[in-house]
Amino acid sequence: MSEQTTFIEADRTDGVEPDMVDQNAAPASEATGAGVVPMNMIQALNSALDVKMAEDPNVLSFGEDAGYFGGVFRVTDKLQQKHGLTRSFDAPISECGIVAAAIGMGAYGLRPVVEIQFADYIYPAYDQIVSEAAKMRYRSGGQFTSPIVVRSPYGGGIFGGQTHSQSPESLFTHIAGLKVVIPSNPYDAKGLLIAAVEDDDPVVFFEPKRLYNGPFDGWHEKPVSPWKAQELAQVPTGKYVEPIGKARVMREGNDVTILAYGTMVWVALAGAEHAGVDAEVIDLRSLVPLDIEAIEASVKKTGRCVIVHEAPKTSGFGGELSALVQERCFYHLEAPIARVTGWDTPYPHAFEWEYFPGPQRVSDAAKSVMAGGR
């Protein structure tokens, strides 16, 4: 009997914190078939990896606890049993080593998808991602590429405190040679992850962990909604690709444009409804490359813009978005651009909801720009 067939379910869940496990998660979807089934984001991401690993023997997945246990959030659940120990395996607790190994694999023709257990722990791998992966194609004159995906759960809203809630996306959008993708729903998560795996350049793929099991609109005192009630949770079981660099209009409107990504897409929708404003909500989906054409068309239509993200305000990606909108839409703007963000402090535990950009703050910003920024 081969080693990978000796696992039992009790082995896989032994010692795992109960609040990190989706007890009702369905098995990994099959890599074949044309059916459509409701999935949460965990299942959709798992399905994407399953599809690509079945299709391409050069695709593999590894990271801390990402093989045997299937990942702390179960995104890589059952991939080791289905695809074997050489395709899905655990790595030592060394983020720089994980990414360095992936870069070497990519240079030799493999397509590794590595998991950094939380985005807060990606910093030890920053030099490898920035100085090696992002520069590989340029420094080799196109002889080598780095077709790797660095997956990581990110963002707040789970009472993770300062070391399990950070949003470091702007640190990577500044680096030439990297693509940065942040989905907000299961359908996009699967299609964008497949696109990332097939890309010949490195992709940093942040997964909003607050959205893993359901859309979260920021009203923390209300019951959580399940994904199964959402149209964007109806996910094909087979292969499909969502193009990197194309935004999605989540809500059409004429009075104000709200730009958001990740969890903040749902907060923006709730904030627009709460404000009673005819807002157009755009889910950026990828920050690099950025669908600036969609942003420009919307802002020129509405004449107003609100930008929402979880990360701290200073040097956050919202600053880049604000500059681009000002450069391209200055003569169409009827009010100053507003930013709704996290605060310039470490992410607090006890004051989670004071830090988290909620729908009330989005609503206030939308009303303010409607009044000319006063």
C-alpha cells in the first residue's frame, strides 16, 4: 500500500483548531465535468487547484501544513490524497525557503503554487519575491521565467489581532514584475486562480479570509450570510478562466463610483445601500495589472469617487488609485476623492470594528462626496 493511501480522516483533523476548519466543507471538486454547483471560496480555490493539477503534471502545491492537513483553512484539502505526495506536500516553517524553492522549480519548468499560511508571515519571503521572482524574466533576458503563484489568506474581520489581520498588498503593487490578484467571491476566485497558475510570471494571490465561508458586508452584529445564496457562488466544476486585469462592475449607478477589492467589495455594496446613494461599485479583482479603463469610464460618468480598502491609509493602494483618478478624470470630478481605509496603527484585537472600514464609514464618505466633499 502506498504511503498516501494510509491516511484516515482522524489523522487529518487531529490537532487542528476547530475554528479554523469548515466542518461542512464539501470534498474537492472533480477536475472534469461541466456542472455548476454552489461553492464557498475555500471550495472554489480547492477546485481550481484540483483542475490544474489534473490537467498539468507540472503544477504542484506546497506550504506549511498545506499537504497532509490540507491547509489551515482547508484550501488544499485532499489534494495530497488525489495527486500524491510529490505534487502536494508540506514545507518547513520557512517562508523564504518555500518561495526560494518555488522560484527554482519555476526556472526548471514547473508551475508551483505555494501557500503562505497568513499574509502577515509573507515578510520573510519578501526579498525572494521582490529580488528574485519579480526580476527573473528581466535579468535573464527572457531565458527564464518565474511561473509561480504565492497564495495567502489576508485581511481582517476575524479577531486575528495585529499578526493575523494585515493587508500588505501595496508592498507588492510597487514592484515591477509582479501581478497582484485579490478575488471577492467564489466564481472569480476559481477563474482567477486558474489564470494565475497559467501565467508565466509570478502572481501574488491574496485570499480574503473573512470571505472564505460567506460574503461579509461589515455589519458584524448581523447574522452571516452563506455563499449558496449568491449568484457568484454558482461555480462550474470544470475549467474556466477569468482574465487577470479586468474589473467587475458589481452594482451599476450614476451618482458616485466606489472602488474596492476583496472583503471591501461587500462592505461597499452595503454602504451604498445604507447611504441611499445611486453608487456604481467596481470590484477591481486585480491591482496589477489594473483595469484603469473601467475606472476611468465610471468616474467620468458619475463625477465622484470613493476608494475603500482595509490596509492603513498612508501609502495604501488607495493613494495610487486616487492619483490615477485625479490624473485621468480631473475635469469630470465634482468633489474631492474620498478614501475609506484602515487606520495608521497596528491592527487591534479589542477594537476590531473601530479599525475595520465598515458600511457606516462608506456611507458617510458617499454622502460627503455627494455634498461636494463638505
